[in-house]
Amino acid sequence: MVLRKISKDIMSMVENINYKRISRISPSQYYSLKSCSYKSILAEAFDKKTLLPLSPNAYLGTVLHKILELISKGQISDEQQLNLVFNQEINNMETFLIEKGMSLFVPLQMNVMDFGLKKIQLKKHLRAVGNASLKPPSFLTEKWVESKDSLIGGKVDLIIVADDFIEIIDFKTGSITEDVLDDTGEVFQEVKSEYRDQLKLYGFLYYDKFGSFPSKLSVVDLRKQKYSIEFSFEECKSIFEDAKKLLNEVNDGIETGVFNAVPNETNCKYCLYRPACKFYYQNLSVNFQFNDLKGLVKNVNQYQNGNVTVFIEDINNTKFAITGFSRDYNNYFNNILNQEISIFNLRKEAAEMVYSVTRTTKIYE
């Protein structure tokens, strides 16, 4: 894959970071805050504007989630409506991507795996909803719930309210379960821990706002498969209190300049604020498991086909080659020889210390 042009969308600079207190967190943020609070601090500092491109799968996921909401609200009741709304939402998203300089992801259908399968799963979900024989007395979609002090709040996808029964449901468009080892070493599947924490936090927020504790917490995927989450009042309350305590600790750290960062593969691999994280850079200097590089530009080669390879040297004097840049980058790299840059979202090649560019590669000076 060859990067075809140089633009501000490819190369950026991280200015001085303006840290700000976090006024409120959502249940979906809690697990991230617990895993590495510095990620949430950077997100707040940059007003939630990511420093690296999202995967095209994320943009399709946004469309799928909206369709699920409309189905739950009864605003999509048949496949004809689903096809119409789906195409409209895809067109709207692709227009947004083009406006934001991400036309490389358009059309989404050609850039996302299992695009057709996802649409088929939506139709199955619609049919499953339409064939449900029991209709609850009431259901609430996109219901905002928050703590009395407004420190924690978020929208619940669906709340089913019946006689002496309350179920809180969250829709997920990606994988819901993860492999877990039991005490005997056997592998079994369990709902991901971040989703379990999220639902338990929603459960206590509902109680804090309405005075009634939910009877059931569930996660539903595109196939209409429902996963129930075991929970107790004490467990939900404990997570609620931990979330508020964690938020206060994070804000105290922002005031004092003492941050709790946990740079590891799980936290950093898909973090969209890596370019601004000094803790990540420290880890990167001794850890080659990431597809990012930081170092001095030492040499540039342009080949007969126009492709450009840049050679950089990191803090340990290790040399790397990054291939696949277009001819437009030849002058750029020659003009910044011996200057330090960071290159994100590369692809490791079979040859040692050789990387190549991808569609989401981005350079920070």
C-alpha cells in the first residue's frame, strides 16, 4: 500500500497538552479509566478528538448501532425500511468520511470485512424482534441515566419495564465474549469484563435515579443472541463507588500533575492518543511489539517505480526501514534528515526491522 500524498491529515504535531478536569464519565468509559486513566485524561485534553484514524470497522459499527436503536424504537418494522435507512446511514457516514479527509475508507463496503454479513445479521435481528410473541408493557430506548451528583451518566440502549421486572439491555455490534481459563485449565467463553462492568454500572445508575433495582442485565449482539450477566446489588454498588472514587483520584492527579499510566499491549495497541503519551514512548523504546516507530530520519531511497523507503534510527541506535511511501515523500524526508519523527500504524514485514505503510499510517513531528 502506497501513501499517495502529503497532507495535514497524514502529518501532524502535538502541541502543548492542556489538561482539564473530567466532569463526568460514562459507564462505557469506566473500564478504560480503570485500565489506564491517562488515556481518558488525554481524550479530555483533546476534546475527544482522536490523534489517529479510527478503523473503518468503527464507522460501520456506528451505523449498525444506530440501526439497532431504530429497530428497538419500532421506527424500522420491515426489511424494506431497513434497506432504505441502512443505505441512507451508510451514505451519510461516507459523506462524513470524505468531508473529514478520509475518502480512502469510501466505499465502506469495500473496506470492511463481512459488510454483507453484518447487513444480513441486522435483517435477522429485525425478524426476531418482529416475531416476538410477548410484548412488554413498556420499553425505553436511549434512556439517559445518571448519578444524583451527575458524576457518572450515560444512555442505556434499551430498558424493558414490566410488572416487578426491569431489564437493562446494551447492544454490541462486535465480539461480546472472550476466552477465559477456569480453575482446571479448561477454556470457556465469558462476556468481556468491560461489558460486564458497564452493565453493572448502568444497573446501579438506574437504581440511583429511579429507586428501583433492575432484575436482569443483558448484552445483545447483531444475531439477536442475548448474553445475561450475573450481578448483585452489592457488586453493582461497589463498581459505582469505585467509579466515583477513581474519577476523583484522576482529577486530583490532573491538579497535581501526577498521572497513573499503564503502558502495555492491551492498553496501548488500539489507543488513539498514543502520539501524545510520553509513557507510551518510553515503553516503545524497549518494546517492539507495536506497529509504531520513533527515531531520527537517517536516509531516504526512491526507487525506479517512484516508491520511497525511509530509514530511521531509534534511541537505542537500532535502524528500521519503512517502505511504501509515494514519490511525494522523497523531498519531505530529505528536508528533515536527522530530525526526530514518530510513525504510527505501520505493518511489520517478514524481514527483521522492516515495516511498510498502511492506509491509516500517520506521521507526527
